[in-house]
Amino acid sequence: MSQKHLRFQAPDARGDAHGGLDGEGRSASKDREPVSTRFLRVLSRGAPPSPRRFEAPEIYGRAAIRRIAAALPPVERAYANVRFSILRPKLLSVMDLLLPDEGRILDIGCGFGLFAAYFGQTQPARRIVGVDPNARRIAIARRVCTSIGLDGTSFIAGDARDVPLEGKFAGAYVLDVMHHIPEEDQRPMLERLRDLLLPRGVLVIKDITTEPAFGLEFTRLLDRVMVGWREPLSYRHHREWGEMLAELGFHVRMVRVPDILPYPHVVIAATKRD
Ligand SMILES: C[S@@+](CC[C@H](N)C(=O)[O-])C[C@H]1O[C@@H](n2cnc3c(N)ncnc32)[C@H](O)[C@@H]1O
């Protein structure tokens, strides 16, 4: 292969060093460094430059998703495939980058543990604690994470509004759950999450905003198919969430993430002020 082609090779996502050529087509081996560069490095006693340290892996880990799907029973596997196709690479990557890469992280309304298993694999130093009132889903979530080998992940069956939770968390995420919480309980639940976070802890909320109206009605219909007609569905406009979180003492940023389907996704990053 010519040097021109080698220059544009896709690097290994694990960041393994292979030697080879650097971005300028030169040999990356230390021996080939100009004498002046080596001399300056010896003088400054600096670490050798590591061009691969800041590689960007493909956060949308297909292998991670395959492992999760393989660990699920057939019906839940089908659901997982739908869920991962709704929360596409863009959404997953945004949330992955917003969440702390280590420490205790709460997954509120974790369901079958799909995202605990996903975010636990993308950053193995995360210790995720999933909470969901559905005991059957919690049992499946435990099984999935055990079979993947995510030992630091744990699950609790209970209602996020009042389940006992010990200690503080570096982060928390609530993926498509806030609109399943009755309207009058939404603010107290966010207040509770704030109190569970460490200072500067980040709360990531992914939900559905209320505009455009067609997108909301599309989502409502699919939610009704999932939960039936009796459960409350309490969507709010993203500005309302923003104001509420700011009043609760969070610094708030948010993005709307477009989709091929008309879901009006919004991702909110709320950082607890010191
Ligand atoms: C649409 S599912 C989302 C599941 C998961 N977060 C995901 O993104 O795949 C909503 C989940 O919220 C859970 N949920 C509903 N009310 C809850 C509550 N009060 N506390 C914790 N979880 C709750 C449900 O049991 C369900 O698993």
C-alpha cells in the first residue's frame, strides 16, 4: 500500500498502538523522531507524545448492542432492537458524552436494563444502579448485565419517587420516563434526584417535547399501545422542564435531536450547582 493510502487509514477504536505512520505519513516509531525533538523531550522529561490517546471510538457500539440483544429472551430482544433503533447513534452518543465516565450513576425507569447494559459497556468504570417498579423487568436487567459481565451494575425494584436509595450519585439519567410520572409528582421526583446527586452531578433527561403537535400525537399513540389507556401520560414542553430544573437549582442545557420518524426528542443536561 502506498504511503498516501496509509495516511487515511481508520484507526483502531480501542486505541491500541500499532506503530505505523503518523498523520503526516512519517513513521510513528520513536527511533525515527528527529534528533532535535528527542533532545527537547529529554530536556523537558516529558512523556512521549501519544497521538492515539484522543481517538474517538464509535460510541454507538454495535458489538455492545449485539451482546445485550443476545442476553435477552426473544420478545424482549425484539423490543430491544426497536428501542435501539429509536434511540439512534446520535442520541446515544450525546447522552454517553453527557454522563460521567465513572462513579455511581442512577438509571431511573431502567426497564429491562438496556441502557444500563449499554452505558456500562461504553464506559466500564461506571457503576450503574437501575430502578424500576416492574420486578420482572428488573430480574431480566440483572440477568442481562450478569451475562455480559457487568459486575458493577445493580438493580432495585421500586418506585423512583420513594424507593430507598443509599449514598450520592455522580450522575443520573431518565430515558423516556418523565412523561410516565403523574404531573403532580414530576417536580418532587426531580427534587429528589437533585438531592441524590453530588455537587456538579449531572442529570440527563431524554423525553418528548410537545411540539410539533403531530410529533407529540404520533408518540402518544405509540405510548398508548405500550401502556394502555388508563396510565397517565404527562408530556411537557422542553421550556417547562428547563424552567422547573432551573428553579430546582440546576444549570440547564438542552438539544432537540431530529429523527427520521416524527418523534420530537429532546435531551436535557441539568448540572447540579455547587
Ligand atoms: C418507556 S419505558 C423506558 C424504559 C427505559 N428507560 C428505556 O429507555 O428503554 C418507561 C419505564 O419507566 C418505568 N416507570 C414508570 N413509572 C416509574 C416510577 N415511578 N419509577 C421508576 N420507573 C418508572 C416503567 O416501568 C418502564 O420500565
